[in-house]
Amino acid sequence: MNILLKRAYDPATPSDGYRIYIDRLWPQGLSHETFTYDWWDKAISPSTELRQWFHEDPANRWAEFMTRYKKELEANPAFSELKKAIAGKDTVTLLYSSHDRVHNNAVVVRDALLGQ
């Protein structure tokens, strides 16, 4: 399976495959008519506490965020549901709202799905 990452604000393309938006909050400035996704999985996003903690100092908290979020995913039934939902799909694109394309929750979810 090919798991891609893409900002919610980037245009959808046929090569995206099955598109899953994985943030708890709706992407600012996008309408329901223009934002294309197959599934909005709010339950897979980091807890509010973890998200707020990370955003206070993302440059210095990335490594700890990854560790904490992976633990949340392991305990989250939504993660098992996500794995079932994407089973057998050739390409899945995880959509996120963050401006930072390297340090965001989608990176952690992708790595967890790939067993990294």
C-alpha cells in the first residue's frame, strides 16, 4: 500500500486514491463544497491536550510529540478501525491542515500504519 501525505489545502488529484482527513478541526477557509475527502476521521487525531502542548513549542517538542502520539494511537480503537478501512486499498492519502509539512500528526499516523 502507498500512503501519501497532503495538506488539506492542496488540490485533490486522481493519484491521491482514498483521501482521509485526520484532523479534529475543520480546515480554516475551506468549504464543504470545495474540500474533497472520502472520510473525515476525527477520532484518529491527537488528543486536545497533546495537540495544544505540541503547538506551544513545536520545534523542541517534535520527538516527544511523536512518542506520545504513538502511545495514544496504540490505545485508540479508531486506529484499528483506520487500519481496517484502508486494508486492500492501493493508495491512501492522509490529509492534514498544518502548515508544517514535516512535523504534523499525519507523519506519525503514516509511520504507525507502516509499522515504523
